[in-house]
Amino acid sequence: MKKLGQVFWRMGIAYLFYPVMIGLFIWIEIKDFHWIFGAMVIAAILIIDPIWAAMGKNAVRMWKNR
């Protein structure tokens, strides 16, 4: 039963991460906060989501092999 809970927890995080970040970004825009908060949301996406690190490593490797 513990494994099933882990599966639902990880799937919840995976499915809710980008909608929450987009919602936060829109809320920052509606409330007219300083632009740095939007930049912080973008930086958080790039840091937290591991796919961006993998894509960056592949891009650097392809650029070096040219």
C-alpha cells in the first residue's frame, strides 16, 4: 500500500507542477508584481524540473562536438 501512495504522490507532482507554475506566473502578472518574481518562477522551473538539465547537457555536448 505504501508503494501505491508513492505512485499517486509522484504522479500528482508530475501532473500539477506546470499548471501550478503557470497559475503562479499569471497571478504575479495580474497582481502587477515586479518582473523579478516572474523571472524567479521561470528560474524555479528550470532548476526543479530535471528534463531541462538533461536538454541543456545534450545541447552543450552537441555544440562541443561540432
